[in-house]
Amino acid sequence: QVQLTESGGGLVQAGGSLRLSCAASDHPSDYYPMYKLAMAWFRQAPGKKRELVAAINPSGASTGYVDSVKVRFIVSRDNAKTYLQMSSLKPEDTALYYCFLDHSRLGRYWGQGTQVTVSS
């Protein structure tokens, strides 16, 4: 079973920044072929359905973001690790953030979630 370890969540006031990290278990070589590994970030706020926040092409050639976080958030990837740099945070960014892994050979896995709370 693949395990995803997340960190970086917490409390922050509006306008502040946070950097979320996610690392997959075991050695990076276990995820061969690496170009088939996709990682992304989702979030779910109370009373809302889960939404895709940011994703990155495994090659690093392109990234994608939900409209509400464009410019403010930056997603990056390093083998079986992914990061989400969040700036200019707003109260509406408050949610449980999940790391997601998708590999053609290993399947799909979710992290346990890390809470991000933004106060006014």
C-alpha cells in the first residue's frame, strides 16, 4: 500500500503564506516509470464537494490550477514528492487539503489530509 505523508498545514491570517509538502512512501525507484506518475492537490471545505486545486504534468512542462487559486498558488514536483506554495491566502481557502497520487502500475492513492485555516 502506497502511503502519502503530508505536512505544512495550519492556521494563518488572511494575506499570509503556507507551503504544503507531500512525499510518497518507499524509494523513488519503486515508482518506475516515473513519467507515468501523476501527483496533484485537492481540497474540500465544509459543506462543499472536493475539488482539484492544482496539478502538474510529470514532465514539468505545464501546470493547471482551479480559477480561484491562479496566480496565488504554485505547484511543483520532484520525483515522488509534490509541493503546493500558497500565497495571499483568503478565508475561502480554508479547507482540508489532500495529496493525490496516480500511477498506471500502482493505482490511485490519497493522503490523510492536512487542515488549512485562514482567518480574517
